Amino acid sequence: MKKTPLRLVCSRVFAGFALLALAASALAAPRPPNILFIFSDDHAYQAISSYGDPRKLLQTPNLDRIAKEGMRFTRAMVPNSICGPSRATVLTGKYNHLNGFYNNSNSKFDPAQPTFVKNLHAAGYQTAVVGKWHLVSDPVGFDYWHVLPGQGVYYNPPMIDNGKPVKHQGYTTDIITDLTIDWLKKRDKSKPFLMMCQHKAPHREWEPNLKYLGHDRDRQYPEPPTLFDDYGGKRGLAVRDQDMSLEKTFTERDAKLITPGNLTPEQKKVWDAYYEPRNDKFRESKPTGKDLVRWRYNRYMHDYLGCIKSVDESVGRVLDFLKAEGLDKDTLVVYSADQGFYLGEHGWFDKRWIFEESLRTPLLIRWPGVTPPGSVNDRIVSNLDFAETFLDAAGLPIPADMQGRSLVPILKGQTPADWRTSFYYHYYEYPVPHRVRPHYGVVTDQYKLVHFYKPDVDYWELYDREKDPTEVKNFYADPAYAQTVATLKTELTRLRVEVKEPGEPPRTAYGNRPFDNEPQTPGAPATGKKKGAGKKKAQ
Ligand code: CA
């Protein structure tokens, strides 16, 4: 028998003790939770049944499961209501003026900057992202990434699998769900996981799964009270001069009067069998004015809510998988979207504004053993808080330069006494695609003070959600609000310092298209106040 040198024996004994110590510490500190982050694109909270929209647009039983088993947040806000900037905030826990991603036109995420994903990965988490990414540069910090290029498409999507282009057949929401579950099945079970399951749906142009065409049996949907908003109430130019209305902006593609070009012949057959008879009827009746807006609103609701049905189904499949695998008790499940969306309010689709429907995003969090089931929280929280929350939940330190705050105490039902009571918002992208003028402002439980400041406007508005819940009146010049305005301006100044707002943002923050009457940037496509400008590139 070979003699083992004493030194080697000692080192083996030592290694044995070290392992025992590690095992003991692992017993003392429970394994950090798995994190399943389900993120959709443009999902209005009005389209989740547990949020109780009076129109009762549809039932979302699986999303409601998360709310029923966890916490539903009624005032989760984004600091800049569009896709890429919101995603950059989720990853970094920072405002766009610090993470550098201001808009969807010319911003590119700097992958060298810190993200919560990198920290989780360094701490031993397996990390994965599947679905919509939309940050231009490739994902970094993930063991597995399988993402849509750019906006992605609803049917038969090309995707990028850890850098390799691949093509899938089928409906994108289903494919993202399959890929999510497949990865969860084959993951390294010795480690906790972070899975970011990020849907394209229900982004414009709202193409439902074939099986959900006709899901609403040609329902005529209740209208929001502001479907025919006259943009009065002493409001300024911005709300009147936007280009995101059902009346003026909604295209034939949006209305499904044109069949998408990337369907297979079999898919196209089913698609046309649903839409064509209805489109023929529309063409024959030639509605105009309010009747046309109403027709578009109902077509929009059918399509948008049809997309949500697949998202809800996906959530159900993933939750069922967690349960079947015995992972449901150890997994923190978060459902949110990159921002809210207008479902006909103010006559609009799209997002961008500081107004409630786009400022707010749905947020449902389920964390068994931590979060009281069926709880509702109405404090101002934000996707700025997600990175901090995930790190805190994993027992990791929160970098000092992150600008949000961990939601973990709130999830435990213990909201800190000094939790935020005001929130800073800043939207940049202009003039394409929707002519929403850049603005910043402060939001509280009751008020919004907004400054529209570029390029051809410079005015303030004040909204009082208690007196005017649909936000159609500007109280800024009302003498009765003079003190409120002064107090909010002081708070806004304080917030701008706190969030390190640089003041005048760089010109590139607004995108690469010239403002009206601005000299053309060399190489940039022409734009300006031109009918139809920017309609091709939906964001
Ligand atoms: Ca979005």
C-alpha cells in the first residue's frame, strides 16, 4: 500500500474541516432564494384583473395568483416611461442620466457598467435571460442568454442563443416560456438561480396568438372616460401636439387591416379567417370621426388583451413548473413590465408621459414565508428598487451608488418610516416616434408638478389626483395652489440634487432626429413636424 505523506494527510484533514465549516455555515444561513423575474413589455396595469379596472377588460387568473399569494403594488413607478431606459434602470438601479440609456433611438447600454446580475453571478447564482433584451449591446453577466434581436417579432422569431443566431417556429410568448422552462430543468441544481423571463408581448403591434383570435367574441368594450379627451383644462401644447392617438396615429398595421408578412401559409390562413370578414365589414361601413375611433379602440382591445392572455398563460405554466419541481417555496417571483400603457385613456395608445397610466407599472411579488399573502402596498416604489431588492434578498451588499432602495422590508410587511413620499421623473425622447415633448417633474401621492421644457416649450403644469383622478386639469396657475406649487418646486429641486441630475442633458439624450427647425444632423434621417414622421419605428 502506498504511503501517504504526513503533509498530505494534514491538508486532507484540514480540507475536511473546511468543508464541515462551510456546511455548518450553510445550515446556519439558509440558501438564498431563487429569483424568477417575469417582465413584459408595455403591460398596462389596467389589463390585470387584480388591479380592478372598472372596465373589467379581462381575467388574468395566473397573474392574480401571484397577487393572491404575495403582494400587489398599486403605485410602482418608472423614472422614464419607455422600453430600453426602463430595462437599463432595472439592471443598474440607476436613473438614465447615470446609466447612459436615455432613449430608444440612439442609446446603447454600456455593458461594462455594474449590474445586479453581475453581483448575483459573482456570488454563485446561475443567471439567465430569455426573451426581450432591447439594450443594443449583448447581455453580460449571464450564464445563458437567448434573446430577441431588437424589438423582436410575435411569430416565428429569429433569436440569439448565447451569441449564435437561431430561428424558431411558433408564437413568441410560447417560445420564451418553453425556453425558460427548458433552462430551469437543466440548470445546476446545486446553485440558486436568477431567471429573467422577458416577453415581447404586449408591445405594439399587438399580434395575438392564433388560438386567441376572437377570444372576446366581438365584445364592445366599455370606454375610458377620457377616450375623447379635448386636451382642455388649461393644459399646454404637449398633450395636444402628440402623435400617439387612436384618432391620428393608429396605422393600418396597428388595426390589422394589413396581415403581418412573416406568418407561415398555415398561420396566415387562420389569421385571415378571423380578421378578413371583420375587415370587410369595416371597409363597407367606412366609419368616420368618433365612430372610427370607437372601431379602432375595440380592435385595439381585442388584439392587446389577446396578447395578455398568452402572457397570463405563460405565467401559469412557469408557476406550475416551480410547484411541480418543489421550487415554489424557495423562489422569489416578481412580475412587472417595463412601464404602463394607455388603453384609450386620453385617446391614446403608447406610454412616455408622467401621467398615471404610463408612469405606473404593474408589480406583483410572491415570496413564500416572507410576504403576507394577498397583501396590497400603496407606497411609491419603483423599478429603481429592483436591483437593490434582489441583492438584499440574496444577502448581498447593495452598492452605494445605486439609487433605489430594497423592497425587502416592505415585502416583510414592515415599510420603513422614512420610505420615499416623492418621486423624480424625466422623459427625453423627441420628436420621434410620438412627439411627446421632454419633461421632468415630481410625483407625490396627491400631486404631479411637471415642467415641459424642450424644444419649443417652457411651461409648468400641476395635477391634483384627488380632485382630478383622470388628470385632465392643470392647476398650476390657480392661486389656491400657489403654496402647493412652491412646496413641490422645493421638493423637485431637492430630488434633482439627490438623484444627481446634471441639469441640461446632452443633446443626444433626446435621440438622433432633429427638432423642428433644428439644422439637420449629418447622416440622420429627416424628420420634423411632418405627418406620419416616425411611424415606421414603433418603440
Ligand atoms: Ca415597453
